[in-house]
Amino acid sequence: MTQPQMEAQITGAIVRRYFAKLQERLTLDVAIVGAGPSGLVAARDLARLGLKVAIFESKLAPGGGVWGGGMLFNEVAVQEDALPILESFGVAALPAGDGYYTCDAVELASGLIFGACRAGATIFNAVKVEDLMVREGRVAGLVVNWTPVARLEMHVDPLVVTARAVIDGSGHPSEAVAMATRKAGLRIDSPSGGIVGEKPMWMELGEHTTVENTKRLCPGLYASGMAANNVQGGYRMGPIFGGMLKSGRKVAGLVAQELGS
Ligand code: 48F
């Protein structure tokens, strides 16, 4: 028998491994929309509890708004009370005075991604969440398609991943919550019963409200990070990330409690 060619072996290995990974995760405990800082912290915490967790990230590179720091100066700020989360990911922080610290944005983004993966969460990148599955008033899964399919406006039907809980970590647009309210007509736990909309820059308030606004919105659906602020009418806060990290930790705790983990 002739030896298989290297090209056939490599291609076969990738295809088999990818499809095994995907098949294993078509039925999830927790599906997270978006691999920003809040989603990555939540994914790691939940995976460490033994839950089956996957993040669906529309961009090629996970990490959300971390990479660019402030205005492409690739440093971000965090507050002292978020240092334990950074330390748990092995990300370094330097004191900047008055209880503030700075991190290299590239180290933070890559550290959060690596930490989530090592804990057992799976990131499906270049996959866009384009709809939700809703059953009897409960968000029960994500409708997903390749990002290039959406970008090229190809008329291709999506596939569905079911989940016991969905976290919207999609950042400023809170895309999953928008699908739940506008398309599925679900009433959510917010002042208006729908999406209130993000308020302008106010770092101090925004940092607090991000954590306060992190909550269960309706059966099966939670929001974290800037998505939570957009839903509840919180302030934006720019390149300070303590609130995002703490929001990820909080939403993981809420989901774990509901799922009994
Ligand atoms: O916005 P993002 O970084 O999420 P976050 O955890 O953090 C916000 C901060 O980065 C920053 C800030 C800090 O003070 O204000 O904005 O709230 O990351 C959200 C991720 O979700 C992806 C998007 O590409 C990004 O990486 N995303 C958005 N919509 C979808 C999505 C979608 N429909 N399907 C899949 N991924």
C-alpha cells in the first residue's frame, strides 16, 4: 500500500477534528455570543465548573474591543478590585496611581482567550449569530452561519446550536437581546421591558452600571459587558476594563446558579 500523501493526512486530520469538535458542541450548557472580555471571563468560569461552553465570535480574532486599547494606544486600564481576575488569567498589571492599573492590551486579549480555551471552553471564530431559537418564551439556542456568508450576502441557510443558557456578550449593539425583543417579541427585565439604549461617556458610572446591569433578562437569556449596559441604559466608559471582567464573572455566577452547577 502506498503511503498517504502529507496533504491528504493534514487535510483529513483538520476536517475530522473540526467536525468532532463541532458535533460535540451542537448541544451546549452555555452558548455565548461574542468573545469580548466579559464573554471570555464568563466562558472560563463556567467551563471550569464542568459545563459545556462555546463562544460564537463573528470576527476572525476573538478578543473584542481589547486589542486596540484606547485609540489604538494598546494599553488598557483596570481598577484594583479587578486585579484578582487578571491574576487568575496570569495577565500582568502595572500600578498607575489612585487604585488604577494598566495592562498591555495584546497580553490581556491573548491571556483571556488562552485562559478560556485552557479551561475547556470552545471558541468558534468567524461564525456569526444571526438569530435565536425560542421555545415557549425561553431562549433555547443560537442560529449561526459563517461570517463570510453574511458579509457576501450569500443566500445560505444557517444551522442551530441548542443551549440551556445564552449569554449576550456582543458588546455595544447587544445583538442577541435585540433579536429576542424585536424578532421574538420577548419582554425582558429592563426599565422598559426592551432595550433602553446606551448612554454617553461617563467612566465612573459606566464601570458600576456594567456590573449592576449584568443580569438574567428572560428565561434562558443573560447579558454581560457593554451589551448589558446597552440593554439597561448604562453609560459607556472607554478603555477601562475592570467592569467588563467583573461582569463576566457575575454572569457566570448567575448562569451557574440557574443551571445548578
Ligand atoms: O465589545 P466586546 O469587546 O464585548 P464586551 O465584553 O467588552 C466591551 C469592551 O471591549 C469595550 C468597552 C470597554 O470599556 O467599552 O467596548 O462587552 O466584544 C464583543 C464581541 O462580540 C462579537 C464582536 O465581534 C466582538 O468580538 N459579536 C458581535 N455581534 C456578534 C458577535 C454576533 N452577532 N455573532 C457573533 N459575534
